[in-house]
Amino acid sequence: MNYENVLNQLVDNTISVDEAYNKIYKPANIKPGKRAFFVKMRIKVPEEGKGVNTFLRILFAIPLPMIFARMGLRIAGRFAKIDDDVDLKLISKMLKYSRHTSVKVESQDAQIDIKVF
């Protein structure tokens, strides 16, 4: 259908705004991303010195299976104070289907590099 026809029908009140939107913008079929299996983390805390950074490097040397990362989110949800805006179940689901994602966090306190594969 032509944009002008839809807009004219909208002006004449023959269709609603939602119907006009659906006619103009056809909903896309959204497929989830590829399933992730492992999380690799690299954490560096500049103020703590070489010993702590070496411990963190050894602790996270092997990629974590995704099941442990998602379980950690569930445990964090029980013990940590989290805003009502944050839905940990949704974050867990997004993490499950986030293959080939990389996140870098750089602050004055720490440098964190997370890769999901």
C-alpha cells in the first residue's frame, strides 16, 4: 500500500494509528543471535599491584562455560541490591544468545575485557 493512501485514511479516521503504523512499517521477523557457549574475561586493576593482577589473570585464564556465567547472575540477583529497572532474567537470556560479542570497560579503578564465544 502507498504511504499517501495510508496517511489519507488516517486523516479521514477510517483506520487507527496502530493500523496505519502496521501497514507502513511491516514488523520484521527478529531471530535470536547465535547461542554462546563460553565467556572469557580479562581483568586488570592498576592500583593493586602485580600480585593481584597475576591472581586475576590465573583465575580467569580458562574460559568460563556459559552455564556458570548465567548461574552467577542468578546468585548475584539474590544477594545484590539491584534497581527495579534491571531484569536479570532478560540479561541472562541476552547473554545466552550473544555469541561473538565483546565488551570493554575502562575506568580509573579497573580495566575489564569480556568476550563471549
